[in-house]
Amino acid sequence: MAAKKITHLTLSTTAMFVLSAMSIGNANAAGYQIAFDSSGGLGRAYAGEAAIGDSAASMGRNPATMTLFERPEFSGSMIYFDAEIDVTGNSAAQSSSDIIPSQFVPASYYVQPLNEQMAVGLGLYANYGLGTDLKDDFIAGDIGGDTELFTVNINPAIAYQVSPMLSLGAGISLVYASGEVNRHYGGGAGSFGVQASDKILSWDGDDWAFGWNVGALLALDEKNRLGLSYRAGVDLKLEGTFNDFSPGVAIPGGGSTTAVSNVPLPAIAEFSGFHQLDDKWAIHYSALWTQWSEYKEFSASSSDCSINGGICFLKPEKYEDSWRWAIGATYQLNPAIKLRAGFALDEKAGETTLSIPDQDAYWYSTGMNYQLDTNWSFDLGLAYMDRSDESFTETSLFAADHDYTAKGYLLIVGAQANYRF
């Protein structure tokens, strides 16, 4: 009986399914960008990151800040975020709670001054990543499921002080990325004689790619600095296995094939300022731009996906360039303790969907630095990210048009150790 129903799926219906079957998921800032590259920065909502240079982690945002270091320094950071993001439809079957899995985000950095004018460094961190996981029996399982993008950026860099006022820096990035997507039958299970939670298709792949970044630091005087940095976009070609668990979705008769997905990591530019007002107070700020307009679709292709002309899956996206605005303050409580606070607005990058519940995000951050001795210091950061409520309509092949609302928050905590040699 199930086989009969399958044979009555027309080519156009199958094509519609494949075109709506997958979409890359949401991360923790706009789009699938990660903003958690240091615990020290977390405490000030990452305001002033391209200009402050108070730990080795600054080289990840602006390599030119390495000229501020007089001694070698290592920084190791670990951030944990607990996400509470829910998607609500007009029934329990059309709703899914806690769709972003909680995760740990590590990062490490090392800066080595070579002389009074030159320094080198190495960073190991991530600029992009994502994770979304709707329940397996979600009624719109063809457009909602679980999606993951994991990236690691290995970033050696060099900096040179051109003059007492101007320092320049540059780096090369070796980026590793892996991705995984699963979609389920959902409301279409009855037509295929399967369970709603059964997979209808899946894909996973990985790739290595190169990128680069540059930065400049302008020291107006000992207490006022401006920083400007740029990280070039990286075009990934994730190659891996595509599985068609339903005969006729993409591969005639179903089965597996090798498929390639082009995933861009958009370019980033940041302008920051740092101003030491007196012995106690400092203020800092940042404006960060991301070229999200480069992200136009999520797709994978293979000649074996002949039902749709070589398309294994395709989801058009509507993204625009976005900005992140941050302002913060630092207060020197005593010689050992420095207090931090910050506020930031992350503008949403794309249209909200089930698999990309992109929302404006408002950061409320606080943190501290503890100077144990002349070598060791420790950073703690805590942030509450309030995500705006977003209402949207999604079209599923098996569940038709439905209205949804995405809402929730993230609680983020981080710790960092810094050692000066």
C-alpha cells in the first residue's frame, strides 16, 4: 500500500519537497555566527575588542593589538551557553521547545613579542557554528529537523608597530568545517507508511579552506586607542554523504551518494574604541559588520540526484548584511580586581524560519578580571541574551502553511586563564 502511494508522487511534488527540505540552522548571534571568542570580552558584551588588547585573546579580533604586549602571554577560554529558544505553532504537533542545544565553546591564544616593534601570535577558535534540533516527530519535518555546523579556525598572525601611533597586523586562517543535516517525514508519514520521526533524508560533509585577516591599531595617546579589523570571507565546499531514505525524493529508488554543499563564512569588519577616562574608569565600544548578503541558499548537488537535475536539496535564503553594536565600561575596583559591564544589539541577518529562528538579540553582560600576581590573571563573564519574539509563516509540503512564533533567551557564562611568561 505504501509503495502505491509513493508511485503517485508526481515529479513536481517531489521537486517541491527537495526544494524545501533543508536549511542551515541558527547559532548564537546573527545567522550562524559565533560571538563567544573570549570570556574576558563576554563580560563587556565584546565592546572594544579590536582596540583594548588586555589579553592574548585580542589577537583573534585584531592582530595589530599584539604590539601592545611586552611579555609573551597565553589565554585559554571556556564558555558555556544554555539556550532556551522555543518555536510555537497552533498545536503541540506544530511546536518544539528548546531547539538550540546547550554547548561549550573553547578558545585559546598565544602572543609572542619578538622585539619592541614586532610580535607574532597563534589563535585557535571559531567565528561560525550552529546547532538546531527540532523534535523528530515535528509535523513539518520536511523543513524542520536537526542541523549542525562546526568550524575551527587556526589563525597564525604577525603585527608590526610602524610608528608610536600606528600598528598593523595580518594573519592567515586554516579553517576546518563539518556539517550535518537530518530531516524527517513528520506529517507526511502516513503517505509513506512510516513513523513521523523516521528520517526522510540526511547529509553530512566536511572541508578545509584558507582565509586571511588584517587589522590596524591607532594609539592617539597612552589612554585612547582606535582599532579597525577585517576578516575575509571563506567559501567552503563541504563534501560528504547524502542519504535518500525515500525512493524518489532525490535519487531514483533512494540510496546514498557523495554530494557537495557550498557554505560561505561571510566577511567581517569591526571598528572599536577604547578610552581610559581616569585611574578607575574606562569606556569602550564596537561596531561589527557581517556580509550576510553572500549567503543566498543552502544546497547540495550530485549527478546521482537526477530526479531534480542534480540537486540533492535546496533551500533559498533571504539574508542581508547586518550590524552588531556594543558599548561597555570597565572599573578598577582595587589593584587586583577589575569590573566590567556591557550592552550589545545583534541585528538579525535573515528572515526567520523554522530551521533559522534568527532574531534581534539584546546582550546584558557583566564580568571581572582578577590579577593573582604578576604572571597569572583570571577572567569571568556572564551574559543574558534576550532574543526578540519573531512571528513568521512557513510552508511545508506535508503540513501546508502554518504560523509560528520563535522566542527565548540564552544564558552565557565563561571563564578564562591568562599567563604572562
